Amino acid sequence: MSFSVRPIDSKDHGAVNALHHSVGWPNRSEAGWVWLASNPALQETNAPAGWLLEAEDGEPCGFTGNFVQRFHYGDRTIHGATGFSIIVTPLARGHSRKLLAAFAKQRNLFALYTFNANPASSPLYRRHGLVAWPQETHDVKLSWRVDALACAGGRLWREIDRHAPRLTQARHERLLNPRLRDPDALDLPTGVTALTDLADLSRYADFWEALKAEGRLIADRSPAMLRWRLADPDLTLRPLLLAFSRGETIGGYAMVVMSKGNPIEPPMLEILDLVAREDEPRAVPALMQALLANARNLGAAKLRIQMVSPDLLRRLGPLADMARREGGWGHCHVKFDPDTPGVDTWSPTPFDGDYGICLRPVPVTGDERRAA
């Protein structure tokens, strides 16, 4: 049987959701797909939102998404893309290479990458010119356990699922924590505050301009881009933003969101972004201490960051030594345009990858969603 690949369009959302459902990954609402297609960076490049693998009779047999982002390096504005949600049905097993080839052949992008490859897909990227990167941390994920009982419950349910999957096939959500939605009860150290003002003229806007002025290659974290990110209609709980300030000047910020990998895992507080000015060494430790102090009261079993750069590892200092090192396989792979300067200054976080659009949201009721 032959298979072909084509860019997706709005008529494919149902088929793509069916493919996600077949592997137990979260679906997007129609509004969510429309929001994802409205990505300003995607529209600037005219890149496809993803590709569909079809059998010769037109049956959808695979998918990979294409999340384009705007980057800044000095006065230059450039774009990069991360592939996400690589799915291939048993009928088309072995043909994921067609999807990856479509992704890897894109032009006019400074980098093509994934920071979220699973152990099965990780070797596939190398065949298409994507190499493990960053060299020191491409296989590192860090987590801090904040609720030992909830973590033990998750391990117990995984064992039950492994030995008696019929007991978990109902997919009833377990280990949901009733304290999950109480962000107003945060206990924050001096200098750390909740960040709510993302106006174009705001202290955060000044922080963003200061980051760009440092001359590093950096993904667009402008107020407008963060407003677009937070407008995702499929978010069940609004991400929490924290800022570290000295006086009126923001020196660093963090973005975290609650996720639940599947119905039998406990919730995790996922660090999507953790960025500080080069002249503010206190920001990252202070923000991390705030997150560690509040993660359990927010209902998380662990605080986790699933993509770590060497620079962030250095900034974390002793806090990184306290973490459990998860991962262990090369989940980060990149193919750089050799003509792009400044790639050695790029210090990505999960924000630069697909985590913000691929993490499974924590299920909530309608009333809880409205209150979030």
C-alpha cells in the first residue's frame, strides 16, 4: 500500500483528533485548532500547521504538527519550528519518515527542532539531519517531588495498569487534588509577585525589551505573544506567571501550568518558562523557591521542567542538585540553518518547544474552568 503526505487544512481537524484519540493524547476543540492556526509567527511564514499521512484510499494514517515561533537576535527577526504530535497508525507503521521528511525539508527557518521526543521516536530524527542538542543537557528533565503520597499513588496505579489493565480501562480520573485551584493563597518570598499585567506598556514589556537588548537569540516573549499564548481556548486552568523584581524593575519571570499526563497519574506543576536577565543572578533561584514552596498547595505531586539548557542548569545552582533527573534519552534534537548567526547564544526553555500546546490539561468542571 502506498502513502502520501499533504499539509493539513481546517477540514482535517476531526481526522487529526481521531488520530490523537487513538494513542490516548488530548484532543483539541475546533476553537483550539482555529486558535493554533492563528499563531502570528505561522502566518508570517506561510508554513503549514502540520501534515497528514494518507493511504491511497484517502484514509488518514498519520499526523505531525508544525509549531512556528518568532525569534529575535539583535535587530534581526527570524523564525524556527518545532514538530509535535507525531502519530502513525499500525496500518502505516514505518512511514513516519514521510512525515518527518516533510517537516525537515522546510526552508527559511533558522532551526527545525523537537524538545519533546519520546524514547521510540528519538532515533528517527537523526535520520533527517536533526542532532541531539544541547550537547550537555539534551537528555535531561528535572523534577522535584513535593507530595510523596500522591507520587506513591501514581506508582501504584501504574503497577495496577501494567498487571491488570482492565481495572483502569474505564479511564476514570484518579488522584485529582481538591486544592488544585487556589492560586490566591500563594506564599511568595520577598521580591516575587504574581504577574498579571501584560499590556504593551507595562513593567513586563520593559523586561522583554531588556532581554532583547542583551543580544542573545531568544524566542518571542513579548506581551502580545504571551497574551496569544494565554488565550488558548483549550486551557482548563490559566497558567500562573510570577515575576522577580528589584524595586519596579523585573529581573526574571516564570510561567507554570498544571498538567495531568493521563487519568491515573497525579497532577504535575510544569515549568513552561523560566528566564532572567543576565545581570540578575537572584531571579531564577528566587522564582524556583517560590514554586517549590507553593506547588503542593496548588495540588501538584511534582514540580517539573522537561527541557533544560546548560545556562539554566548553571542558574539553578544547588536547586538542580536537589532534583531528580528524569528523561535519560535524547528528547531534544535540532537542525540548524548553517547561515544563521547567534545559535550558540540560544538558551531555550520548554516555552521554545511544544509543551505549551501539547501538555494534557487537568480535567475540571465547567464552574472550575470559569473560575480559573
